[in-house]
Amino acid sequence: MNLVRTAMLLAFLTALFMAVGFLIGGKSGMMIALLIAAATNLFSYWNADKMVLSMYGAQEVDERSAPEYYGIVRDLAQRAGLPMPRVFVIDSAQPNAFATGRNPENAAVAASTGLLQALSYEEVAGVMAHELAHVQNRDTLTMTVTATIAGAISMLANFALFFGGNRENNNPLGFVGMLVAMIVAPLAAMLVQMAISRTREYSADRRGAEICGNPLWLSSALRKIAIAAGRIPNEEAEHNPATAHMFIINPLSGARMDNLFSTHPDTENRIAALEAMATDMRQTSTGPVAAAKPARKSRSVPTTGWGRGGSQPPKGPWS
């Protein structure tokens, strides 16, 4: 259902782009805007992982520096049938996580020290399963295509604002149609882009619950992260709000509402969906909803390589 909804939203966005293109720039203006937007977003698509990881000061860890955290990701990737992604830790007090990379073969997952400190072993597994679900669903590609079309629509609106549109184009709606294309269309494109982002979060929640084997691990993690994220600021995210949609919970300060202008669904709605999924799994299974846990080799948050003022991340609660 979420896949169908995403396809329908993308189709609507494409139709909106074509309509705005003809109203404002004709065929030539439409193609110029599309090519510029595509070039910009293709560059981002191929380099987004490096840019985002560098932006947040993420440091790569391995089985030696973070055996337990790395082991969780490794075992979940095996369960999902995915190549092993690169694993990173962000030195941030706000509990959060994200995935990046243009495809499963070039993916990376990152968790904050705040998340590794605040969440239980099982909750961390639920979060990382959610991020691996984004990788498996190729949501980076979906959002890149979405951003390309939405960017082209905004660019066409800018053409009309600064150059008055294509004066030789026969606009059947006249001046009103021009205003609609300049003001309403970019707003509609932004709303569709956010709606697609929210839809992909629901899909990643469901697939992540399947990967880790217990929807309640993820639902519990979402509740804890949402509460903490509302109290603990993420300065890097505040300076780069365009990256907010990548995180499992909106890292920005302010209200987190499940409305048209939100990049994330309401957390309580996500939790309710996961709890309903857990109930269904219990009813169709003779045993408890659970997944095998990888062997624990360490009981602390990674403590190597942290250079911000010489501080060390806090110990984790996995004991």
C-alpha cells in the first residue's frame, strides 16, 4: 500500500511539473529546468553519503572499536540479505540515527552516542533495522527523484518570477494561471515531497520490524527518541535543516506534528502501527515475537577517536 501511494504521489508530482512547464516556460523552459535540477540532484545522489557524514562529524567504527554496535548491524544486514554497510557513530547527545548511500552496495548507517547511551540493546537493534530497511527499499533513490522534480518545479516558478515566463506561450488561464504556477505549484510540490518522505518512514518501520523480528523493539525506541529529541538540540541539524528527513525522528526543534508540512509521521501513529503489527505477528505465530540476538562482545559505547574537546562518549546501558 505504501509503495502504491508513493508511486501515485510521484505520478502527481510529474504531472504537476509538466503542467507548470507548459504554463510558464513551454517545452524549452521545462527541459532546461529539468536538466539543471537533475544535474544538481545527481551530484547529491552520488556524493550525499560523503557530504552528510562529514557534515555531522561521523566517525567510522569496526568490529574492533565497536564490537557490539557493529555486531548488531552485521547480524541485521545478514537477516535482511544486504551487503554489510559502513558503520558510523556521531558525537551528539541527541539520540538519533540515519542511513545514507546511493544503493545497498554503497550504504552507510550512523547512530549518535546519545542513542547508544539512552537505548537498550534491543531498541538499538530496532533502530538499525529501520535504517537498513531504508537501504533495502532504496529510499535514497526515491527521494532523489522526488527532489529533482520538485526542484525543477521551483526553478520554473523562479523563471516566471524573474523573467515573466514564456510570453509566446499561449496560457489558457492567463495571468491567474501564471500566479498559480508561480506560487501554488511550488508549494504543492513541497507538500508532495514531504508526503512521500512520511510514506517511506512507515514502510521502513514495517520492514525494519520484520528484519529485527520484533516490532516492539522499534516502537519502544521511537518513543524514547522522540521524547529526548524534543529536549536535546541537534546543532548540526538546525544549521542544515534539509537533512532532517534522513533521521529516524525529526532532529529539529519545534512541534513534531503529523501534518502536511512535516517530514516525519507523528510518532504516536508510528508506534500504534508497530504495536498492531506485533499483535498480528503474535496471532499468526505459535511462539513469542522475538529475534535471535548476536553475541555481546562489549558493553559500552565506542570510545575511540573522539576529538571534540577531548570528551569521551558515555557508557551504554547494555548490561
